[in-house]
Amino acid sequence: MEAAIKVENITKKFGETTVLDGISLTFDKNKIHGLIGRNGSGKTMLLKCICGFVIPTTGTIYVNGMQIGKDLDVPESVGIIIEAPSFLPNYDGYTNLKFLAAINNIISKEQIYAVIEKVGLDPKSKRPVGKYSLGMRQRLGIAQALMEDPDILILDEPMNGLDNQGVADIRKLLLELRNQGKTIILASHGKEDIEILCDTVHELDRGKVINSIIKERKDILFN
């Protein structure tokens, strides 16, 4: 199996505090990989290092064969949700995504509309994001991560704020994306999300990987 992401002996220190402590993990392509652990275990920091947002103290990270911080500052073809999605509150959802899409200028209005619909929102709604519910903002954040059709998705607690129907919708979407060949890293406190969605599960505690499980492949989709 070909690796999408390789993390080799990553350590991250802030002064005397060690946040990540010698982590080595391989995330194969075309799978959903779960990261679990209590608050402060290092999950979000590891994701930030993979995305190039934080530079590790020691160790190397490769995304699609390119070393982050050497070959690339930020990995290519990666959709990201880390911490709460942030948008311009006075603009509607489509306009927010249009502003973000203009950075790379590789997708059309129709593609933005399609991805907003895919996450269960109305792309023609003029409601400003400041009046969105928490769940609606989370759906828009997922749309932002998906809109340029990345090969890899890095999702930190993507179910935050979603009601039961929203959770079911996003679980179905993630399984569809996995079955289309995407690689997904999912950090979650939701045991059911991890059980239903993930092919591998890595548990972190105090900056170390303390347990890794490879599960039987699931090609299920919800009705």
C-alpha cells in the first residue's frame, strides 16, 4: 500500500514542554485514519505539523513524497479543518467560499455551488454566515475543505456542532469520498465516528502514540 503521509520521529517542544514526543506514523492512501486521545494528547498539534502550520523541533514529514519544510512549506492538494472554521460573518456562505477560491482560482462558480449542496446547505441563500448555526458553519467549513477536490483531507473534530442528521450526512459523505480514493485523517472524540468510519486508529497520550489498530476494510454506505 502506498503512503499518502509519512511522519518520521516527530518531536515538538515549546521551551521545556514536549507536546509531541517521537511520533512515527504512516497513513496509507485511500483510507480513513482515526486519531483519538484526550484533550492535550497531541492530536491537533500533529495535524498542524502535517499541514505545515507548525514546524517540528525534530523529525520529518512527507506528504505525497514531498518533505514538508524542505520541498514544500505547505502540502499540495490537502483540504483542512483544524479548530473552528473561520469565515467573514457579514457575507453569505457562497461569497465566503468564492473569496477563498480566488486564492488559487482553479474552480468555477458551479463547482462552489455543487460542494455547498453536497454538505447540505443552500448555495443561493443570502443569509450571512454570522447568522448561521454552529452546525451550518461546520458544514460550510467542510465544504471549504472539499471545494478544490483535494487528494487528502485533514479533519479535526469535523462533527462539532452537528445535529444527529448532520452527523449522519457527513459520515455518509466521508465514506463516499474514501470510496472515491481520497485519504482522510480524522481526529475525533466521537467513538461511534471512529468505529463507523476508520480503517486505522491511532491513540495518542501525552504526545506519544500508545496504541495503533488496523481494522477490517468497510465499504459500507448509508441509505
